[in-house]
Amino acid sequence: MGVKEAVLVVRDGRVFRGEALGAVGETTGEVIFNTAMSGYQEILTDPSYRGQIVTMTYPLIGNYGGIDTRALTRHLRDHGSQDGIISSADLDVERLRQRVTALPQIVGQDLVKDVTVAEAYGWSEGEWTLERGYSTPPPARFKVVAYDAGIKLNILRQLSTAGCEVVVVPAGTPTAGVLEHKPDGVFLSNGPGDPEGVPYLIESVRALIGRVPIFGICLGHQILGLAAGGRTYKLPFGHHGANHPVRDLATGRIEITSQNHNFAVDPASVAGGGWEPTHLNLNDNTCEGLRHRELPVFCVQYHPEASPGPHDANYLFGRFTDLMASAAGAPKGS
């Protein structure tokens, strides 16, 4: 079988040539890079990457057909993430350059509608361990409604293992539809794209703040920031990897975290409403966490549930159950 040529063209006109590996065809998306050295199975199945083309910077994973991924990563680092077309069907570079400039950009798009669940469902599977496989979670102490904006299954496993009965609902579920479940807490999931492209979820969450304990991760963090009246902005090339250092501003403790996001919350934009930053990214000083000083609401930009890890931030699921216990008047950890 002969080698099939392939080409990647990005919006600024740069061309990367290589050999096709897998199906012959073509796809488009925002080209980004991920700095993790492992865990690409999770990356390939994470709904948060909807609308993106991911390049792994670690060269020994073995899932490339010949493109110079280090040159591509350097280009994106210097010029920012940008739209691209990767094709083994059409090799006319000038035609691809014209087409790539016409692609819709990720800012303002609602990509959540493409990955959210169609209808509500319950979840009961616990975490996976090498010794036992998937576990049966302990008896539930709390009922949690989880908004699915592209939720990762390991988040649901971690919530179950922390003692939560979980009901997963579509991202378009209104506030009343959440409250009719009589939850002890609400979880806001990760998801793809621009948080400002999901105004219906922002409005629902705004109406929930102060009525029930809330924990948000990644896109959920950004949604909470916007629901609090803040603003978000697009990062030059995003945070994608399993090696981002984050400082807990309350304890000074440094956590190594898994991250996957293109947008960030401006903490100054919510400073007047009782909100405060809780975590700081040590690479670029962006906000990695928020909490309300009086209301039972907190969120982080990174992924404490990440598999294979790191697991430095896994304690946050316990923080959520403690918050629900306090709100219900029960002892923490009971």
C-alpha cells in the first residue's frame, strides 16, 4: 500500500506537509497543541475539544503520519491558535488557503449544543481502580444535578464516589427544571468553545446562585464568572496539558493540574460582587478559581477529575460535599 500525502493549512497561510495516517479525507477546526506526555485517550474522547484539531507535542505517542509537530507547536505558540484544514483529499494549497480564511471562528459559537445530552439521565458508576476496575459508589448522601455542557464521565464517577446521587441534565434545562429535582447541589460541567456563546446556560445559572450550592469546572467556571456579571476573554493559544502549576491563594500550596480551555475569566470584572479569586496559574497569572465570600458557590478552571491525572486537586469534590453538608446543616464528612 502506497503512502498517502496530506497537508495542513492554517489561517495565516502556513503550510505543513506530511503523510496521512488512517482514513483518507478532510476536516476543519481550530488548531491547538496539548503538552501532556500521556492521557491522549482522554484527549481524543473529551467533548471539550469539539471544533478543534489537536496536536500532541510529545513526539513518541506514535499517532502521526509524518507532520513536524514541533514546528507546528512553535508556530502556534508564536502566532496563536488559529483555524486550519487538514486534508488528504484536496492537496491544492492555494485553494485550501482561500477556504481556511472563510471558516467560522470559535468566538461566539455555541458548540455546547453539539455535545450536550438530549435528555436527563441518572448516573451510578463509581471510580475506576487498577485493582478492582469500576467500583460501586458508597450510599448517596446528597442529590446533585449536573449540567451537561460536554461533561466528562470521570467527573460523574468522582461525584458518585464522593457520595452523590447524580442526575445529568441537558445544558438547555431552565432553572425551574433543575429545582424540580430538589437537589442539594448543582454541578456545572466542562465543555467546548466560547462561554458567551451559551447565554441560555448563563441565565439559568444566574438564577441558581444563592439558592443552592454550586461547583463548576472549566467551562462551568467561565459560566459562573459570566453569570456573576463578569467578562471572559480568549487566550492566545489556550491551556491544554497535564502539567500546569496552580497556586491555591488561601494556602500557598502548589498544585500540578490538567487543563483544557481557550477562554479565561477576568477576576477584576467580578471583584465588586462578593467574588474573589482562589487559584492562580503560575505560567501566565490567569485566574484558575473563584468563590463567593458569602454564598455557597465556587469553581475552578482546571480538571481535578483528570485521568490519568495529575490528582493534586481531587480534594475539590470533598469540598463540594462539605459545602452541601453545611448548607443542609449537617456535619461535614458525615
